[in-house]
Amino acid sequence: MQAIAAWIILGAAAVAYMLLILYGMLAYSPGDDPGKIYFSSHFLARAAAYQRAGLTLSLLRLALSLLFLAAAACAALRHFQAALRPSLAAAAGYIIAFLLLLRLLRLPFDFYRGYTLEHRFGFSAQTVAEWLADYGKSALIDLLISAAALLGLYFLITCRPEQWWLPAGAVVALFLFLSSYLYPLLIEPLFYRFTPLEDEELRQQILDLAARGGVEVEGVLVADAGRRTHKVNAYFSGIGRTRRIVIYDTLLERFTPQEVLAVIAHEMGHWKRRHIELGIIAGAAASFVGLYVLQLLLQKMNLHADIRALPLALLFFTLASLAAAPVENALSRHWEREADSIAFSLTGNRDTFVSLYRKLAQSNLSVPQPHPFLKATIYTHPPPLERIKAAQRQAAAP
């Protein structure tokens, strides 16, 4: 009964999560958006349409994935009553086949969302072949990591049926650290070509900004994102010697040097607050807790050292991630506000930040002020209007 209750709670949390997204999406009205003082009615309607189309596809994809995982878990429990312990090679084959089937089920949604919808709203610069090439690389990386993780989990639960969650948690923590270090070196170059920032005046301004902020800049690189998308973006990645700030070439082409400098100052704020390191710690802690709860749940279901635990594990972590999403997003928005505050203190130009957030929203068709349910469930960054108001408050502060 306890196991059934746990699954009901997790399922209810996932359903509630999706219903909140659906309600927030349908309840939003562009005409009621307070951001209309900064954005035109045409933009607000177009941004709302883009958001609604993307979220509809995401919800359908998520619902199909959950149904597939639930069906697979139920089928394994129903048709295989005895504990199954195939060899590692056989288990690897089952895992890869399972993950490939799941990927194929998602492919139509991924294609429509990543290619068709992006072309419809004028974002994508890719041909079908180019999109499929990128998708294939991403899918292969995901398949290899997911298969290795599930195979490792199977190995641990067969070797240590009672305490497998401890070494599993340690492996996850190590993976989070190594992936943060190696991602800029091994994965990012598969999708983008990176070149050093060539604008010497802007480079010197960045170095001066870093000196004022007490931040050591390892590198500022420009990604050739314009070959794929007309959106603009910038991000920070890596730790230690692989730490870098990456800006899209589209950002350099369409934004003023002052706006680009404000974006880079924001990324410096993340470094100054050590958000990557904090994210690794938080992710590792959450993994230990999740794996321990999963072990207790499997014990209640009498699934010890059994490959039938794998589809249940996938279903569990998918449901748990949905239940935890509002908390994770709230933490992410807090960190983004911290980075915004540091960026403003380093540059101090209110008009630049207002212009920056307006242009970022317009370039990416971001809804200025979404429904609170959407903000809580899916927004990892504060909405554009909140960031504008925060810059104005900070400028007015004594």
C-alpha cells in the first residue's frame, strides 16, 4: 500500500504540473500583459502564439513519454513475475532498444518543435538535413549517456541490492563535476565553431569590467550560432580551466557594444556567485535523496537485483523531476536575479539594461510577463518585464 500511495502522489504531482502549465498558457491574454508599455500589441500577440504552440507540443510530448514509461513498467511487472538478471551484455541490448523506441516516439514532436515551428516564426536558418544532423548528434550523446547510466544502475543493484543508492549517488556527483569540466571541450564543439572575440575595444572593456568585479575571465568566445538560428543568446559554462563566456554571433551583430557588455557582466555575476559549483552541489544532493527514495520504493515492491527496476527508475525520476521543477526553477531565477544585480552594479546604466531586456525579448519572442503558473513551472529566468523593473529599482536606490 505504501508503494502504491507513493506512485499515486508522484503521478498526481506530474498531472498537477501539466495542468498548471495548461491553465497558465490558456489564461494568458496579450492584451492584459503589463509589458505593453514596452512592447507593441503585434509583438505580444506573436510572442503568445509562439509560446502557446511550443508548450502545446511539449505537453503532448511529455504526456506520451509518461504513458510509454508507465506502460513499460506495468508490462514488465505483469509479464515477468520472477526476478530477471540477464548478463550485462543482454541488459545493454534491452536498454538501448528501449531508449531507441522512446526516442522514435518523441521524434515527430521534436521535429515539429525544433524545425517546423522555428521556421514558421522565422527563427531557424537550418535545412532539414542540417537539423537532422544536429538532432542525430544530440540523440546519440543522450543515448550513450542514458544507456551507460541505466546499465551502471543495473550493475549496482545486482551487486549491492541493499546499499546500491550510495555508490550510484557518488557516480552521479562525479558525473556532474566531470561533465561541467569536459562539456565545453567535448560536446559544445560538435555543434558550434568558437572563435575568440576579435573586437579589441570590447575585449579591453571586458577585461576592465572583470577587474572591477574581481572576476578572472578565462575566455570570451563567439559561437557561430547564426548558421542555425536567428535567436540571440549568451551563456557561461565550464569550471576551472574550461570556464568560459560564450556569446552568439547574432548577439554581436544586432546589439550595441554596451548591451553586449551588460550581457557579459551578467555572466560574470554567475561566476562571482559560483553558481555552477552550487548547481553541482545541489544536483548531487538531490540525486542522493532521489536514489535513496527510489531504493525504498523498490524494496516495498520486492524488486531486488532485478532488471524490472529500470523502467520503474526511469518513470520515477521523470515524475520526480516534474514535481521538483518549481523548486529548481525558483532557485534558478534567484541566481539569475543575483547575476543581474551584479551586472548592473558593474555597469550601472539603467537605459542599457532596459534596452537589452526589450531587445532580448523581441529577438527570442519571449512573453514579457507570463501567467504566474507558467513562471513557476517552466521559467528558469525572470520574465523580461521583471528584469526591466528590477534594473529601474536598482537605479533608483540610493
